[in-house]
Amino acid sequence: MDFEITTEQQALVESVRAVLERECPTALVRDVVENGTTPEQPWKSARELGWVAIDLPEELGGLEMGFAALGLVIEQHGRFIAPGPFLATVTQFLPLVCASGTPDQLERFASPATGRSGALAIDHGRAAEHDPGQLLRARREGDAWVLEGERRFVLDGDVADEIAVAALVDEGDGVGLFVVPRDAVESQRVETLDPSRHLAHLRFDDVRIKGDRVLGRPGASAAALGGALERATVAAALECVGACQTLLEMTLEHARNRRQFDQPIGAFQAIQHKCADMFVQVEKARATAYFAMMAVAEDDPRRTLAASMAKAAASDCQRLVCKESIQIHGGMGYTWESDVQLFVKRAKTLDALFATGEAHRRRIADLLEI
């Protein structure tokens, strides 16, 4: 597996970074947090510049550049803690539709030309591993299906145009996949640690789904759901690495400029050690996430293990980087006026999405039969 970033991928990273630096300053994030606005940018740019289409097949109008290229774009979104439904759409909703949908469904739900956003109704309030027993219930009524239940803390569940739902059915492997229009679901946005990111409780009260919104064959969808969750897990790790990278850069800049006893605080050995530890954690988390990203892109047999390793490494990274960045910034690090707290909240929220590092360590132990 080649870990080197190609010239084309590096050019993509630089172009994405330039756009986000211009269109997603921290002032935009603060406006979302303070006023509850839903900015059109950078989601509009993601559609117009083809970022949404990076991992989609050419027959849908996609660029077919692969998950590795998409992962690099996601990392840049983490560096600017960009608000909007990009992460949920390209790493949760679209992979599930592409893995199970018919050609007509792909054209309807996954084509970049539609400009529609999507979410995956996974309950992030539950403990960890997305046990099928925790899924919604779905029962067949003629040619249609009826969904009943609740999902909590669904990423962008109140703003996405379409909601992909995994439900428990009394057939086959027990998993059915459905696409539900948002206006058919009762949604309530909830206050969370990171107000720049939409999380919502969704309630499905006898939601009737016609056959043209059923993905694949109910009772034969566990593999498709597992593959989509692996992509989503790796994407969350990559965005967390991006947020931690910015925290590291902000902290280094502060250590160079903040003076104490007539010299920069970065001259003190204790601060240097903290910064070195932060750097090591970020690089370790990035390398692990890149391995998982490439394993998914190449459909490597180690992809399941690699996804959990990436999430565990990102969890370790955010825990140390968030703590040390606040510590080095001193009392101002956790104040509202400091941008540090914005990135800390995003990193902490990403740690909780798609199971915490602790849960993924248990999964790694199970996979290795330890």
C-alpha cells in the first residue's frame, strides 16, 4: 500500500484548502454558533466544485477519484471545522445508496446533479457498535414498509433532504435499508457540545415507505450497512485529525508570540515537550487514518480493523491535543473569545460519533480474538 500522496491529490488538497480558507473563516462558524444560522457556504462550493462527486461513479456524473481523494478533502473540512451537511452526505448517505440502490435509485438519490443532501439515521446516543438489535423496526404492508421507532443525535438529521434508515426486519440477516424524505419524519434539533454541527432526534411514527424507496432487498443488507459505517468511521477520524492539526498550529503560534519573563513561552522546555507530544499524536493519528482511508479505497481485507484503529488513534489524539492546547493558551484557552474552544468542541464531538475510542478498542480486541 503506497502512503505517498500523488501530485494530483496534493493539488486537490491545496485547492480545497484555498476555498475553505476564503469561504469558511472562524467568523462564519461563530455566526452559526451564536445565531443558529445555516450557511449556504461551504456546502454550495462542495456541490459546484465537484467535491460531492469525488467518490461517485462516472455514469452518475461523478469523478470516480476514489475514497482516498475524498478522505483528503474531509480532512481539510476538519481543519476549518466547516459547517454543513458535507460529511453526512458523502460518507454516510451516498455510500449506502451506492452499495444497495438500483440504477433508478442511484440517479434519483445519488446523482450530483440533484444537489440534494442526505444523512444516515444511526443513533449516536447508544453505547457503541450499532448492534442490529438497536435498529428501528420495519414491517411489511403489501408492497410498502412501515417504520416505527426513534433515532437520537443523528448528524444533520434536521437539515438533510433525505434520510437513509437501517431498520430491523423479520427476514434474512435482519437488516433493511430505506430512504425517507425528511418531511416525513418528526425531527428536533438538540443542543450539543458543538453548536456548529447539527444533531437531531428523529421520530418515525408509522412512516410508510413505498417500494421505490427500499434499497436492495430487506433482510440482505447487513454487509452494505457495515461498509457504509466503516467509511463513516474513517471519515470522522480524518475530520478529527484535521481539527487537531489546526489546534496544534494555533498553539504553536501562541507559544511563539506569548511572552513571559522577557521571552516567548515556547522557549521553555515544558512547553516544548507539550508541543512535541501534540505533534507526535497528530502525526500518529493521521498515519493511522490514512492507512484506513487507503484500505477502504482499495477494499483491503483489513479495512474493518483499520477503521477501528483509525477511530481509536483519533480519540487519543483529540484527548491530548485538546487538553494541551487549552493548557498552553492558559486561562483564555476555554473562553468564548478564543477560537480554541470552537475546535476543541468539534474534535470532542467527532470522538463521540460512530463510537468512541474505547468502544473501538473493544472491537479491535474482538476482531483480533484477544
